[in-house]
Amino acid sequence: MTLHTVGSYLATRLAQIGLKHHFVVPGDYNLVLLDQLLAEPGLQQVGCANELNASFAAEGYARANGAAACVVTFSVGALSALNGIGGAYAENLPVILVSGSPNTNDAGAHHLLHHTLGTHNFSYQCEIAKHLTCAAVAVTCADDAPHLIDHAIRTALREQKPAYIEIPCNLAAVACASPGPISSLTQPVPSDPDTLHAAVAAAAAFLASSAKPMLLAGPRIRAAGAQEAFRKLAEALGSAVAVMPSAKGLFPEDHPQFAGIALGEVSTRGCNEIIDWADSLLCAGTVFTDYTTVGWTSLPPAAKIIDAGYDRIVVSGHDFGNLRLADFLFALAGQVQAKPATLVEYARFRSPIALPAAEPSAEKLTRHGMFLQVQALLTPTSTLLVDTGDSWFNGMYMALPHGASFEIEMLWGHIGWSVPASFGYALGAPRRQVIVMVGDGSFQMTAQEVAQMILYKLPVIIFLVNNRGYTIEVEIHDGPYNNIKNWDYAGLVNVFNAESGAGMGLLARTGKELAAAIQQAGRNTQGPTLIECVIDRDDCTRQMISWGRRVATANARPPRVT
Ligand code: TPU
Ligand code: MG
């Protein structure tokens, strides 16, 4: 019989749910726990430069691998990591945050402890975590650990949200019961059959009564494991299919029914018009926010939509809960008749934008020139991660080859997310070509994680857009606070290389220099390549200008007087 400790129990469960790595920053409250995790042969321990980055590395790993774990020390570590955990909540990613915590004897002894507020309250961290996770547990005796750990991980997987587990430093190596079959954590909750039947009937009737229906995919179809079901429904209905920016790539862009990226007035060509023209819209896994509705200018009217959410369908005045989105979409695909009107109409005014071949010039680099060269680099194995700023817009209008993926953190929107997230993603998906577009301001938040890419020899390609400031904010609301200190970004990579390391930092001021840098990046397989692309401060997409203006208008609404 295998003897388990609290720490080895956790390690076994993390390996059983398919993790091969976990992201850590050590501290005296978690060191014994880290020893226990190190002993699990299926789990590699990956250090990060700080806990914010560790949480985003885990977030990126979960995007590639389905789930992730991040292990930190009490308060000084965990409170930083909770930012990335909030991001994982918003973005529907099951990231397990594990924090070491004070010795169980100290609370009763009324001791004051380091890494705390200097009061006798040690429960505040778990209280905070409750608001940012779907399950937050604090282990207080080893006997309870298996049950609490299982509850947290099971809930995270079911709800596709982060969870929090707190383990006191003197319990990590204490013996506890051994784990049972992993299916008790991974078995999905089935849809309620009667509710599923009723929801499908209501949605089928709604679509039958509409002449020109259309489909819109949102990011939660991935969390719901409903991409294939969504495609089945699309093909049964034969309508046009649009995707939100955060669902880009979840429906193939080379599919004959693909009708573009939906982002209100800055949608791809013809997409907004066809959504307006449609008389009904099945929204699958969508999330409508001020950003995705372009300052509330493109929120579809409730009467026109079927709102097919992660576990709940709202249609024709009914709210059907306790359902799985994939079950609903699969079943609905069998109940609909072909209604291709929106696709036929879209084909009339779609003008396929034949992208000109990127012709690198010796002139000053422009945003458009950079866009074309990054576009030309994308292959079926590429994953493009785009950070907040004009990188969002540069990325969302690129054409994804079949198989290429796109990652964006458009709901949480933490600048600098892409650097640690791409580190985690690259570890989780070693066979994919990981490409990042990140602004100078964003990069300054989390730059240290490039050093970990060097350590782990990950050939991530980073396009760092140096436009000397927070251009997205310039477009929303300008002020002196949008200027930032310039760095020698390309030079920074050598600082991180130190005495060893194959990171490469390159400067591109012209189209030709960018083309040469991309060639070099392709040859650098033993570490990251950061290409600093120097463009003018105001050289941004027209879409970001329009979007920024709308969002600023929404932000500026005066308080309603009642
Ligand atoms: O392309 P560009 O110049 O807009 O990108 P860059 O240089 O990365 O600037 C991003 C500017 C920005 C800020 C300062 N975008 N959003 N913010 C607000 C913000 C502040 N702090 C965090 C953690 N996240 C944010 N989104
Ligand atoms: Mg910038």
C-alpha cells in the first residue's frame, strides 16, 4: 500500500488530472510542500520569477493543457498570485492555487507571524480567495485533506474556474488517506434529460420560426468542450458563423461558413452587417461586456437571441439550467433544418481580403508592415498570444491557417499577461510554435519571465511593439501618464542570458530588419527570440481608434439621477 502525506496526495491528484508541470515560487510556508510535490515523478516543478507571473504562467498552461497548478507562500506570495487567479476565473480556466500557510499551533498560541498583517487573523487569505475561485478550502488537519483537496479540484474541473487550497507548513508531510479513482474528480455532471429535451425543443422552435438565423461563438465554448458540437450545429443549420475575438480559432477560419470576427462596428468586413441582417442569433458561450459590445453599441437585443451558456440555456422566455452546452448543441443539430440565408447574403458582400505578400522595405517600420510579416509567419502549428493594447487588434484581424490557435485575455485584460502566459503555454504545448505580440507598456509589467523561457530553452518568438507608451490609453483618454520610460528591450535579453542562455534580442527599425530578425528567430531553437519592433507612437489600427472612442464614451456616462 502506498503511504500518502497531505503533500503527496495533492501531487498524485495533480498528476492524475493530467498536469506534467506546476509553477512555484518558494517561501518558508511552502518548502516542505514543494519537497512533497518534487517527489511525484509525473510532475515537473517549474520556478517563476514572481507570483504574479507564476499565476499567469499557470493560466497559460491551462489554456494549452486544460488545467494547471501554482504553488506559493502565504500572503506575500498568494496575494500577488490572486491577480492571475482572478484572470483565470474571468477566462474560465481551472487553475489550482495552492498556498502554504502558518503552523497550525500558532493561531491557538496567539502568536504574531511573519508574512501576515501583524494581527491574529490568519484566515483573511482564504476569505479573499473565496471571492476569486469556485472553491476555496483551508486544510486544518491531515485527516480532512483528501476530502478538501478533492472537493477543490473536482469543482474547478466541473466549473472550469480556479480553486484555492491552503496547506499549513506543518501538515504538508503528515500522513493521510490515499486517493481513490480519479474519475471521482473528472466525471462530468450529466445534463438533466428532461431539461435538455425541453431546451432543445424550445430552441428548435425558435430557429424554425426564423428565416435568417445565424450563429455566434464565444470563448466559453472551449471551457464547455463544445467546439465540435458547435461545428455540428453550424453545419446542420448551414448559416453564417461569426466568432467573438476571444473565440477566434474555436471555429475554423477556413470553414466555408466562417463569417468573421464580431466586434460591433470594428468587426471584420461584412460581419457586423450580417449580424444586423440576421433575424435570430444563437449565441454559444458568449460573454457580452463593455469591451466586446464596443461600449454597449452592439449588444444584440434579447428577443433576437438564444443564449446558450456554459450550463444554462435562455430562450423564448425560458431559463433552462443544469445542462451541458455540448449536449444541447449536439441535440439541437439533430433538430434543425438548413437555413443558409445569412451565409448566402454574407457571400454577396464579403470581399475576400487577399493579403498582399509582405514585402519588407528599407523604410521605417510601420504597424501595417509588421502586421503583414507576423501574419506570414503563422502556420497550422502556431499559437498567437496577443496582449492588451493594439496587439489585440493586430492579432484579431489576422487570418488563422487551419489548426492555428489564438489566445487573448480580453475580459480580465491584465497588461503583461502574455509574457508569463506564453511561458506556461509553451511548456504545456511543446510541439506548438508560440508567438507573442506585446506592447512596450505591457512588457514592462512581467518582463522577468523571459529569463525563465531562457532557462527552459523555449523557442517563443516575442514581437515587442515599441511605440513609446500606452497607445491604447492614448486613444481612450490621453494624458502625461501614458508616456513611459523607454527600455533597451532587445538588449535586455542578454541581461537575462547572463553567463549562459540562448535567448536572442533583436531590433527591427525597418521592414527589412524585421524580415532578417524573423529569419534569425526561426533558427533560434534553443531559447526565446525577442524582436523589438520600433514604430511611431500614433501608428495604430483604425479599429483601436474607433473602439477606444466608443469605450471612452461608455466610461464617461454621467451618473444616472433617479
Ligand atoms: O499597443 P499599446 O501601446 O497600446 O500597448 P502597451 O504599450 O502595452 O500599452 C498598454 C497600455 C494599457 C494600460 C496602462 N492598457 N491598459 N492599461 C490599463 C492597465 C493597467 N494595469 C494593468 C495590470 N492592466 C491594465 N489593463
Ligand atoms: Mg505601447
